[in-house]
Amino acid sequence: MDNPVLRPTVATQAPVDASARVVAEARRLGFDAVGFARADEPLEADHERYARFVADGKHGRMAWLAEDVEARRRLDGDAILPGARTVVCLARRYARSAEEEAKDPAIAQIVARYARGQDYHNHLRKKLRKLAAFVRTLGPDVRARPLVDVEPILERAWAARAGIGFIGKNGLVIVPGQGSYALLGEVVTTLALAPGTPMTERCGSCTRCLDACPTGAFDAPFVLDPRRCVAYFSIEAPGDVDEDLARRAGSRLFGCDDCQSVCPFNRTSPPSLLSTRQFHPLDRWRDAALPDLVCVDEASFATLTEGSPLRRAGWSGLALDAVRVARFWLETLEPGDARRRDAEVTLARAARFEVEAVRAAAAAASTAAAAALVPPVTRAPPP
Ligand code: B12
Ligand code: SF4
Ligand code: SF4
């Protein structure tokens, strides 16, 4: 066991052998970090923060985030797994080398790194199911349930409690030596395993992520207002964005990595040693350009986004994202930049879109682009 993150912290009176076997199996399945937390102790401080977050309306159009309040506090209730004693917290890295990423197709390069390849909900869940099946073999009547992202739990809070990393000022779980380009998943089980120890936060005086956020989405260190986050208005609620924020989002099409790309923990962590194949851009992005994201009908959208995280934005949502980026390009790019042509074709397609909101956004973008006849020197370059 050469990786300290994969070394379980051993508490007394817990089945050390079972813990070590779960760690070994997690590693065999391709997880980069694993840790255990008591599932029968509810979250307190994190849940209070969550409740305040909802009370302040920060969930915006993500209405589901305000539901299942109790499940977000405890894992051992009816909503998740009655009688749960342990949550196995796992992280799967998607960090690739800069050289490799530089070769990604142009359209993939304006998509957040986690979303360029296959949908992690599918491949991570497969691994988690296998791990849950393994955990069930570790004792009579052991129950285990895999969870990834969509279930109503505060994944980051549990990962931090399990000690697989700490929550940085950017709000993300950072695994020392591995960084934050990692997706989280869990197996909740009735089996008792040796809980880990939470890590102290290691950001120190650094504020790079807060300073780098293009849309100023942090109210304070650790505290995000999702309604200003590019990931919110490009993935969860396309169109729920004002002109100022849209301009600040620039070319970022689906999600954003800025609060991670500047983080020293990512800059100094080597790319994942395990295979990141599933996160490599899908072949279809090689031949795709911005106009292709404005799909003529739902069937072609379904084909385009099959097995891709981009499906999350929805048919008209992805079209709205493409219109937002097209508008930015037309407002800021020099005449002669090939992307202007893509932007024009995008708006032309969007002008014929079945959904009125997309047609309206295209019309507004065309008007704004025509008005943006400012001298080139005052134009901000796209990121
Ligand atoms: C909704 C959601 C979003 C929303 C809202 C994010 C938010 N901050 O609430 C939006 C769409 C904006 C979003 C964006 C992103 N997301 Co998201 N998202 C989620 C989801 C589904 C729920 C999060 C949630 O419950 N939010 C409610 C708030 C209140 O809870 P929380 O975010 O967990 O916040 C806790 C901590 O921040 C902490 N906290 C708050 N204040 C303080 C202060 C101190 C001092 C401390 C110590 C802690 C602390 O307490 C909070 C409550 O537990 C989770 C999956 C899940 N089920 O957990 C993924 C998840 C958090 N997202 C993830 C990712 C990858 C992203 C993006 C990087 C995607 C991208 N590249 O565009 C960005 C990152 C934005 C950011 N800097 O946080 C990963 C994070 C992985 C990691 N290493 O941490 C998760 C865990 C999905 C997964 N399964 O891997 N996301
Ligand atoms: S993902 Fe982008 S927009 Fe969202 S908080 Fe991070 S830097 Fe800001
Ligand atoms: S950029 Fe700095 S402050 Fe932000 S999470 Fe990384 S170390 Fe912490």
C-alpha cells in the first residue's frame, strides 16, 4: 500500500481486516482515494451551512437541492440506508497532463475537464456497484448501497469527514498529493469499518481560486453562490444568467475549471497514474463545432449527447449555452477569426429553433453583436 491516501486510519474495535480488504478492492477497481466515515453520526455544522444556503435561496432553479433535507443530514435513515454504520468515501481522479489536454478538440477545450469524455455517473456507478457487492460479502446480512452525485447527500462533507481530503476555499475536496480534479462517490453500508480522521484545511493564506473566478461567484472563502457560477448557468439552469455574468463567462461552454486550474494543489500534483481513458474527449467532438450544439430536434440532441455529461444541460439548454458563447465571440473576436463564422452559423440555426427562448436569445445576440462595433483595441480577448 504505497499511497498514504489509500492507507486506512485504523481505529480500535473496528474490523481492521475488513477495512483493509475494502481499501484493497477499491484500489483494484481504480479508485484513487478511499476513506471511511461513521454513517450513524449525522452531519451538524455542514448541514447547518446547507440549511442556510437553501434559506438564502442560493440553490436558484435547482429546486431538488432544497428537497430531502433530512437525507442530507444523516445517511442511516430511510432515505439512504436504514441501519447504515459506515460510508466508504471514494475519489476518482480525472487529472491529465497539460500536453495531452492541449491536443483536445477545440470544442472540448471550452468544456470543463470532467465533462469532455464519458458520463461519470455511468462508469463510476459501475465501479461503485462492484465495490458495494464486495462489501456485502464481508459479513452475514451486510447491506451496501452505492451513491454517486445524484442522491441527496452532501458528498463533500462526508469525504472530508472520512479524511480523504480537505475542503479548500474553492469548496472542493482536495486530496493532498492528488489535487481536486477528482469525482466523488460512496458506498454506504451496515458494516462497521475503521473511520478515518478529518484533515485540517491546508489553504493557508492562498486566495488564488477566489481571485480567479471569472464571475466572482464566491461570497467568502468556502462559500459559493452557485447562481453566479458558470457551472450553474451552463449546466443546471441554462439561460438563468444576466448579460454581465454571461460576458464574464466568456467562451466557457459547459462548466468551468478556473477555481481548480489555479490551485497549487493541482499545479503540483502529477497527472493520474491510473487510466483516465474515460475522461478523454469523445471521438465525436473531433468533428464538432459550436453550431452542432444547436440540434434541430430532440432526437439529434439525444444522439449527440449519448453517454456524455453534456446531456445534463438539456436540448434547449445546450442550444442556449451555444448562443451565449456565440454572442461572446461575435462581441469580442477580431474580424477574420474563424470562430466568428461558427458563431454566425450558431445564431442562424438558433433563430430557427423550436423553443421560443432559444430563438429570443439568438435574436438578442444578433442585435448585440451588430451593436458591438467597438474599436478592436478595447475588446477583451476570450479566455
Ligand atoms: C449542486 C452541485 C453543484 C452546483 C452548486 C455547487 C455548490 N457549491 O453548492 C453547481 C452547478 C454550481 C456545481 C458546480 C461544480 N461542481 Co458540483 N455538485 C453539486 C452537487 C450535486 C450537490 C452539492 C450541494 O449539495 N450543494 C449544497 C452546498 C450547501 O453543499 P456543498 O456544496 O457540499 O458545501 C459544503 C462545503 O462547501 C462546506 N462548507 C461550506 N462553507 C464552509 C466553510 C468551511 C470553513 C468549511 C470547512 C466547509 C464549508 O459545507 C457545505 C455543506 O456540507 C454535488 C454532488 C453531491 N451530491 O454532493 C456536486 C459536486 C460537489 N460537484 C462537483 C464538481 C466537480 C463541480 C464543478 C467543479 C464542475 C465544473 N467543473 O464546472 C463545479 C465547482 C464549483 C465549486 N467551486 O464548488 C464534485 C466535486 C468534487 C470535489 N473534488 O470536491 C461533486 C461532489 C460531484 C461529484 N460526485 O464528484 N455543483
Ligand atoms: S467553477 Fe468557475 S465560475 Fe464556478 S466557482 Fe469555480 S471559477 Fe467560479
Ligand atoms: S487555490 Fe489556494 S485557496 Fe483556493 S483551494 Fe487551492 S490552495 Fe486553497
